[in-house]
Amino acid sequence: MNGDTSAGDNAVAEKSSASSPIQIYRSLALVAGVCTAVVCLIALRHLVPSPELPQGWFNSFDAGIAKSANLLADRYPWLNSAARVFTNHDLLKDGPIVFLLWIAFFSRTGSAQEILEKRSKIAATVSLALIGIVLARALALVFPFRERPLRTVALHFQTHHIVSRSVVYGWSSFPSDHAVLFITLATGLLITSRPLGTIALFYTVAVNLFLRVYLGLHWPTDLLAGAIIGVALASIVNIDAYRNFIWRWVTRSWRVSPGLFAAFIFFLSYEIVDMFEGPLTLAKSLLKHHLR
């Protein structure tokens, strides 16, 4: 990486000056449109109440899908075993997305300028995913608390002895921070490399997001809202000004202290796979202690 960074800032900056303002306006319009869609989604959830569940956050759309997913284990016994394996091994569930990100970052296909552009997109994608985690947690605190399906008594949800009903106790389920994080990463990867991004999106939906519904950790609209936020954040990758700002910070940090920067990237990769469980749990504990 060191051999590329000396020319990296200039090459990416030249790319920025030649970018089309239309592309920037389209990205900004997409972000604004997605934000509007999230607001509309929240409003619509209160307009379609479920006759079987309490009013408010619960609706027939969520209840129907949650019940159907919960009954799949009775029809396909192997699905329960697969869910247990993926749930107990974060490296298998979340690791492939990080693996694909590193493949895209170190890809040597294309010209030198194209390689630098790909790397800057991956760096911007990761930074936006971090912003997404913070945003998702902030929205969960701002919006009214929403209980998760596996602890909704009226749903009679069966956990299949894979997760405890006390898991993520006290954390509102809306929106899904899993969906925000991994849809942001997968969409940003799709913008960078269509083949790798397609694999990442399919894996995220088929494994990561499906498990959230199957295990009763999220309602479908939690994931839908998180996915919408993730796509909106990932679209910012197309804005050269932001992408170049992040890339300049990356190259500067690598030149000043490569050892410390490499350690930070290793720690960041691990925390993405672990869904930042350690830092979030620590922050929650410190907050509770401070409020006492």
C-alpha cells in the first residue's frame, strides 16, 4: 500500500475535479428520497394494525412473516441446525462480508487510477457503515421502544433453543443495526465491484438478515428500514468529495504510523464481524452506571 499512497492523493483528487455534478446531485437526491421513505414507512406501520397483536408498532405484515418464518423449523428440521451453526459462529455469519471487502480493496485489476478509486470507495464504505451503526442506535433511542418478536407474548414465538429470550434485552428492535451495517457494506461493495457486491448482497439477505427474522430478533420492517438506511448511506460513496476526504485521511494515517494504523484496521475488521458487541455493551454499561 505504501508504494501507492504517494500518488494516491493526487490521482484521486484529479478524479474528483473531473466528476460530474449530476452524479453528486443524484446521490444527494437518493439520500433525501430514502430518508423520506423511512419517515413514510414509520407512519404506515401505524395505519395497518394487526387484529392479533397490540396496536402501535405491531402490524399484520410483520406478524404474518414472523409466524411463517418461525414455523419453517417444523417443516425443514435441517434449517434449525444450520441456524444454530451460523448463530454460534460470527466468523461464519458475518466474516465473509469482511473477507469480500478485503478482496476488493487489494484487487490489482485495472489501471493504477482505477485501483486507487476502488480502494477509496471501500474506505468510504467502511466509514459510512460505522456512521450507520451510530445512526441506527440513535434512532432506536429516539423512536418509541419496540419489543422483539421472540419476547412478544401474543406471537407465541418458539426460539428452538438457539437464542435466549433475554438476548439484547432492553434494546429496541427498530431499526435493525445489523441491516444498516451489512447492507451498507454490501451496497458499497456493489458500487465498487459488481461481482463481489452481488455475492455480498445475496449472502447478507439469505444468511444474516434471514436469521434475524427466523430467530425472532427482528421484525421484517426493522430489517426493511435498516436496509433503506444502508442503501442511502452507501450511495454517498458516489460523492467524490466525501470519498476523497476519507482516502486522504487513510493515506495520511498510513504514512504517519503504519503499525498503529494496521492494528486499528485489524481491530475494526474484528469488531465488524462481532457486530461491535463489546464496545456497545461497554457503552451501555457505562451509561447505566452514570445514570444511577
